[in-house]
Amino acid sequence: MTVKGKRVIITGGTHGIGEETARLLASKGAQVVIVGRDESRASKLIREAKGHVEFLKCDLSNRDQLLELCKTIDKKYDRVNVLINNASRNSRFNVLNLELDEWDTMLELNMTAVFLLSKAVAAKMISTGTEGKIINIGAVQSFFPLDSSFAYSSVKGALRSMTRSMAVDLSPHGILVNLVMPGPIYAKGDGEEPGRDLDSRAATLVGRMGRKSEVAELLEFLSSDSNSFMTGNEIIIDGGRTISRKPDPAEIKDDEI
């Protein structure tokens, strides 16, 4: 399962699952490009990775910055092997109190950015004869929305259809497109663990929350040469959350973790 030498672009690469995945892939010899806004965390990861990580600063909800990023990727890199569309954020509003500006921001970050970056990277892959991978990061909330998460659940649901359509369009070019849908993943801090009480109340069948490293390892497989026959798939990594019928802890409902 090798990613050595592959150029991997990860959006939202300065925090959470994106940062953990960048760290893992860099340790396996990939050339990782992280896209995000947090320069200090990017600098820390660059120092750790010793030449295997570089940083492109971009607010993906800003259309002008997004278009400039697409141009930079096209001009700067002779090839791209993998794109992981990971950048996202929660939005705790219901359909009655969601403002149009927040709706537009969520669409720009979660849909338009995925569309334009995938288009730019796929064109680069095709022009260089690279049979690459595009991996979109969804959420199990596209199946079971929490209350007051109207925009977040909506865009993650739309991302499922976008992934399938992209897989159909790009399969003739040897580009595999898949969707990963994490469930309750503890993604805060640097290697921090959730408290035992929170783990014990996690609404999963395995009796705990997931870890960033577990999602990163799945993304490593999907990015690697070992993934040669999966496209248009929706891969749930949730410890059985979607079939557990258990209530979520208040910390998840209140967006505290």
C-alpha cells in the first residue's frame, strides 16, 4: 500500500482529519500540499515533515481566492496524483433561522470549492496521463441530520450525488472518485484523547468515538496503488453509529467537539 512519491493535495489540511492525514502520508513518503488558512499550524507540520509538506494559503469560501488557487495548482505542479476535498465546517442553524449569507458560504466551501478544485486537478491528471484519485469527505449527517444543522446536512447530502456524478465522468480517464463519511470522530488537539466518560457515552456500536488516525489510515488506502477498483463508492467509518439507534452525547449535539 504505497503512496511514496505521490503528490497529494489536502484541503483543510491544517486541522483535524486533514492535518492528521497530511502527517501520515508525509511520513510514508508522499509529497503533500496542504490548503488552509492557519499559517502557524502549517509551519509546525512543515517542520515535522522535513521536506514532504508544503502549504498553500486559501480561504476556500472566497471565490477569488479559490479561483487563484486553481490557477496556482495548474502552473506550479507538473502532476497531481491525489486530491482530498476535506475542508468543511459545521453550521448550527435550522431552516427557520439560517441567513442567506451563511447558506452561500456553506455552498461555496462545501460544493463550489470541491467542484472547481476537482475540475482543475482532474484536468491536470488527464493532461499528464495520471490515473489519479479524488476523495471527498462527507458526513453521516447526510443520512441522519442533527437538529439545527440544515446547511451542513444539505451540502453533505449533495456531495454524495456530486461524487457519484464525478466518478461517472472521470472513469474513462482512469480517475477514481470516492466519498468517505466519518461518524463521531474526536478531532480536537494534537494527539489528545476524549475523556473516558465521553467515550463511554459515544453513540456507536464499538463503544467509543473514532480517532483521526483511523480516518487517515482509510484515506491512505484510498490514495494508494492498492485502491485500484473502487470508484463512486460511499464509505462509512462511524463505529456503527448509523445503525446503533443510540442518542448522541450532548457535546456532539452542542458542537463542542
